[in-house]
Amino acid sequence: MFYIADILNEKLKQEQINVTVIEPMVNAMKFLETMVMLKYDNSVSVNPDIRSAEISCIKR
């Protein structure tokens, strides 16, 4: 859907339909960026002695 989200938004606007199209790829990337900035990961450890891999933020 990432390749038609802008076209769909424009068509809906032309038809005066007030609907927000959430583009899934952009949404997923923003979620991952937030996870990295907050130094979260998605690992689950049953042993508290095992540490998750540390995520380093890339400075822009």
C-alpha cells in the first residue's frame, strides 16, 4: 500500500472525504526509530542474567 497512499489521499481529498490513510511502512519505520531512541528492543529473556543486546542510536 505504500506506493498508493499518496494517490489515495489525493483522491479522497478531491472527493471531499475526510479520512486519514495511515501508510503502514512509514508507521513501522517511525515505530522502529522510537524503539531505538528509547533503547528498547523486542527480546524476551527468561534468564535475568542474560542481557539484551544494547542498541546504539545513530546521530544525524
